[in-house]
Amino acid sequence: MGKKILEVKNLTTKYITRFGENVYAVDDVSLTVEEGKSLGIAGESGCGKSTLALSLMGYYFPPLHYTSGDISVDGKLITQMKPDTIRKSILGKEIAYIPQAAMNALNPTQKIISFIEDVIHAHEPKMPKNDIYDMAKKRFEELGLPATVLNQHSVELSGGMKQRTVIAISTILSPKVLIADEPSSALDVTSQKMVIKMLRNLMDKGYIKSMIFITHELPLLYNVTDDIMVMYAGQVVEKGTAKEMIFTPTHPYSKGLMGSIIVPEEGTRDVKLCAIPGTPPNLKKLPGGCRFAKRCAYVTSECKVNPVGLREYGDGRSYRCIIDAEKLQEGYANE
Amino acid sequence: MNNKRNLCLSGKNVTKVFGLGNKKNVAVDNVDFEFYEGDLISIVGESGSGKTTLAKMLLGLTKITKGEIFFQDKLRDISTHKKKKEYWTNIQAIFQDPFSAYNTFLKIDSVLLDCINMRGGKHFAMDKKIQLMTEACSFVNLKYAELTNKYPFELSGGQMQRLMIARIFLLKPKILLADEPTSMIDACSRATILDMLMNLRNEIGTTIIFITHDIGLAYYISDSVYIMEHGKFVERGTAEEVIIHSKADYTKRLISDVPKIHEEWDLTTV
């Protein structure tokens, strides 16, 4: 067991709408990321992936509110800190975040180097500009970006280049945890591969200690991360290593997600994709029992009444279903 | 394959040049193509390879610098506004971003009612119109009763894109041009949308031109595939020919860039 970099225990956060309704977008989520490991988070749109990313940074702005649970980064409990302390001492240095719309994150009137100066001056106000330039140049070249980018404006860069520049800027202070929220969904396959290569590079060179990668592309997660966690309607429904999750998914929802994978390999053309019917539940009025019951093919009368907890199974895996894992696997084999 | 195959849309030496002199940029370079009726055709390429420019020319949204486009074996004439409107009854499009495709001030009912009115349903009784709308919604697995009196922004991205397909179902065009319809949608709804496009083809016989950068999707959905690089078609043929037995280096590179699950993904090639 490596050193635990990020540890989250029973985290619950909610949105308060303008009508005063509580929407629990992250509900009782626990996770740990060890040093040198990466965790992938998968799920449909609206399942709480991005809210989890925001909550992990401990940076709560209305309508997002903290309810309960603990987040500790490298032993420091950040849920008890004031927002100002978090902004000054945690963000950028301990946790870095790449937003979903990173393509639009750069101000078109500034040169790339001035963003880097901004980031560094926020934490070390006295560092001279020449040193910053040398440091940025060295880092950019190591990551395979040309140093000329530093003196350009963001409009001169292509989409893939912009995305990689944003990653380089947000990791310039060597944070312990990098949270990447769909960093490659807006890119074509070749640029996507370059982004992935760069993230791997950052991990291998030790500039970031651990990574959380959020996406809905499962083949990508399999190639990038060590563990995969599947979320549904704010809850974790299954956790396991990448290999286990792709080849032997247990929860019916994970199974459905794996069924929607498309790869250009011989023989995949005639296989009918099995999309999950229906839509996710409305988080404002959640059903009483299992949240997936309405769309599940293995539903029993008990599912709709009793809420289900996470169950341990096998070697560090857990899933949220009242049916035994072996029975579910048997069911999938007979399909 | 059908014995009798009619040409639906074809082009000869189609070229599009942006700018002049030193800043000349050839977006689409002398391409020929033949799209047959009832086929599902994919055009695959990276960003900046000229896919969308070609799509805009097919739709008649931008002028062609050089070359000709034939619609049903006749030279396409869109010189006047009236002729353009007539052409657009035959060709319709679905775009990448479902969020900006709708008029925010119009309710969903009126979006669908417009389509019925445009296809000569103006004098129908309200009952008949509702029946048609319900039919179109159930074709894309939506419930009309839940949608009525709602605005487009109250729907999710996948639902909006499905409503777009319901529109096409009512309009019944000869050709549907789908420009990356699934790139902003999560993997799970993507499968549903692809299946719906295939149903649409089987049900009303629309020729579908599917533009994508994901070669996996192209292999799953299409009959014939065109691979585009720097404004030129580098490879064309049936899906099996192009993707499983590909010849061009560019195609091979595109395939190797897709994340794999059954073999090792080689990260050193980029």
C-alpha cells in the first residue's frame, strides 16, 4: 500500500435551488487515491461527476453547499478550512483542476507566459520574471510543447494545443492531485491521444503525484487509469480496478455502460449495442429504493422499497445491488 | 445491396478556397463523390480536414469555388432563393451542438408543429397533428405528453438531439446530413442516437451522410466510408474494406489513435 494522497470519507454536498429545494448531487461518496495511482470516474451526464470534482477542491460557492464528510489531502483536512485559506494554500499547490471548457479558459488578450506569471505570483510573490520564464520554458519542453508557445496568444493555437497548454499551466506548481474533468471530450482522436500522453508524462516524471480523470469514454479510462469508479444519480454504484471493471462488470448499470463501447475492430459491426433504456431519475424527487430500479433488467419487488448500501466483494471491489455478484455474473453469461 | 441503385447526390471536382494570394487556403481540394440512395455514408477525418466545409457546400450554405454538385443526376440549381428553398425540402441537417440548435423562445410543440405545417399539414385538425407529433416522439423514445408545454432548454442534451431526429422524421427529407451529432453527448445516449439514425434510414429511406472524427462510430454505422485528409479523400470504399483492410497510412494512423481495450494502446506514435 502506497501513501494515501487523497482520502475522502462519506462526502455529501448539495445544491440549493432558488425555490429552496435540496439537490444532493454527491451523496455519501468515499474514495482514496494512493501515491502514483490514478482513479477514473465514469457515468452518464448529470450523474454528479463534475460536482464531485468541484466538491473535492473544497471550494464551495452557492448554489453548491457542503453538507457532511471529510476530505484530506496529504494528511491535511481541508473541509474545516476557510475558503480563503483553501484558495491561498491548497488550490494550485496541492490540488489542480482542469475544467471541462478548458478550450475557453484562456483570455485571448494575454500571452501564455502571463498566465504562468499570475499562477506563480499568487503563491510566491517575489519570484523574478526571468526565473519564471526559464522554469516555464524547461517545463514546456519536457512535456513536448514548443517554447515559442509562451510568447503567443491563445487564439494562435489549435484546439489540442490550447488544451495541452492549459494542462501545463495548471500543473506548473507540481500539485499533489490533478483533477481532470473531461479534458479530451472536445478533441479529435489524434489530439486526444497527445493529451493522454502528456498526462502520463506528468505522472511518470513525478510532477503530479496522483490523478483523478473524469470522462464518459470507457476505453479511454481503461488505458489511462488504474482504478475505475462508476457513479449513478450522485452515488457510487461500483468500484474496482480498470481491468475488472471493463471485462467483468458486476452492477447492471456498469454492465450497460460497457455495452455502449464502440471500437473499430473486426467483428464489432454486427454486435448490437445494448443501450440502457430510460433516463436517470430526477435528483429532486428520488425514488425510495434503489435509484437504478426503474431501468434495471434484474429488478425485484424488494429493490423498489429498500435502499441499497455498498457491498464488498472479492479483492477490494464494491458494488451497490441486493442481488449477489455471482448471480449477476451468471445472468450476464446467459444473455 | 439493391440491384437498382440511384445516385442521390454526387460531385465532380468540388473545390473550396478561402482567401487569396499568400493567404490562400484550400479547404476542399478537387473531390469527387457518389452517394447512392438509401445508403449510410460516413466522412471521417481530423479537425481541420475540411469535413464541415464540404458539408456546408452540400447544404448550399457556402458557395463552391469550382466544380459541380449533382442532385439526383441533375445539376443542382440554387441560384435564387426560391430554388434554394425547394432544395432544402430535400436535404436537412443535424448539427453538433443541440443546445444552440433550437430557438429558445419557442416551445417544443411549436417546433414540431412547424415541421407538420411545412409538409402540407396546415389544414389538418388538431387531433391529427397531435397524433403525428406523438408518433414522431415515440419513434425517438420520447413521450409527447411529458414534452408538451416545455421549452427546449428544459431537456438534456441527449433528449434535444433525439427531438432533432423526431423533426427529421416529420420532415422526411431525401438526404440527412449529420455533422458530428454525437460528439457532445455521453457514451450511453450515443448508442441510442446511432440506433435511431439507422432506424430512420430503414423506416423512411433517407440517405444519411454522417460526419465524424471517430472511426469506431463510422465502422459501426455506415455502409460506405470516405476518409478525408487536408481536403482530399485519401481512401473510400465499404466499411469493411476501408477500416479492416485499410491501405492508406492516414487511415491506419486514425485507427491506431482510437483507445483500445483488447490490445495494447501504443502511446509512442504521437
